[in-house]
Amino acid sequence: MPVSAQLDHHRAAHEMQVAIYRAMTPQKRLEQALRMNRTMRDLMAAGFRDREPTWSEAQVRRAVADRILHARTG
């Protein structure tokens, strides 16, 4: 797929996603955000477990918390 077609597809998908979120009630948006947060934490923990198989669950939880606490954007 050419780059311009990919950009159009991404733009259209983003616009559709925004429309879906705007149609949700505030409660549903909050529930979705909490599900997404839980999924992100689960995936991050799985990555730490894969890279550090000797770590205890407490160490994994701490690593996830540290990664989130020290995350940077932009």
C-alpha cells in the first residue's frame, strides 16, 4: 500500500475512533479507559516476566509501577 493510502487509512480510522468515543457516555468512556489501562499494565508485566524470568511478582509489579511513574511523553 502506498504511503499516502496508508496515511488516509490511518486518518479515517482515527476519525472513526474519535466518533465512537464521542458517542459514549462519560461512564462508558471511563470504563474503556480503565480497561485500556489494565491491558497496558498486563502487557507491560508480561514483557518484564519474559525478559526477567527470575523476578518475583512483587518485582514485576514494582517494575511496572516504576515504568509508569517515570514515563515521558513528547
